[in-house]
Amino acid sequence: HLATSLPLPSERDHLRPRIDLIVFMIDIKSKYSLKNVETSLAYVDASFFLGKVCFLVSGVGRANACSIEMNAVCKLGETYCSPVLFCELELEGIRASTAQRLLRILQICAGHVPGVSALSFVSLMRNSNDD
């Protein structure tokens, strides 16, 4: 399910499935994109930041067209203890590998990978990013 911003409309709450993962998409070429994500973060329950939120940053292959500083995006990941994935969605191979990574993260967050919790997975990702 996709939403352009949060909060989600309440009129369909009773029909909405459980939310296992929230992926905030940021277009590196649009300052509005980052502002929209920052505004939406206020509507996310704090418990989701324990392994059920990630940031997907697209457009990183065109550094000359960037409207957002990479430091601002990385700081979001640090502030919310959530992984940041960088990709170029216009390239088919990268788009496919990014989709596979997101699917694997979703499987973990939904509890479909025995022995790995969302919290432990994010902890592993943070340790590998800090090295």
C-alpha cells in the first residue's frame, strides 16, 4: 500500500492490514520530498523505529541534480535509528536489487525469517554501517 504522506486517513482503519514496515522514499532532487518525510515522521508511533522503518533515497546517481545534502539524509537515519538505502530507480538492475533488499527487510519485519527479528536486523545493519 502506498501513501503520499502521513497520517493515513482514518475512515478505512478497520480495513487496513497490519503494518510491518514503513519505507519513507526521498527523492534527492526534491527538497519538498525531504520536508514531506520529516513532517510525516511525527505521525509514526515510536515503537516502529525499533526496526520497522527505513529510508529509501532515490536519484543518487545524479549528484549534480541534488537538492538535498546527503548529510541531512544520513542524519535522519541516525536520529531515527533506521537504515538508509541509496538507489537509482531509473536503472533496471539497481531497481531490481533494491526491490529484493526491501522485500527481504519486509520478510524480517513481518516475522517470516526464523531467528531474526526486525530489531536485531537493524542492529546488525547499524554495526556494519559504523565500521
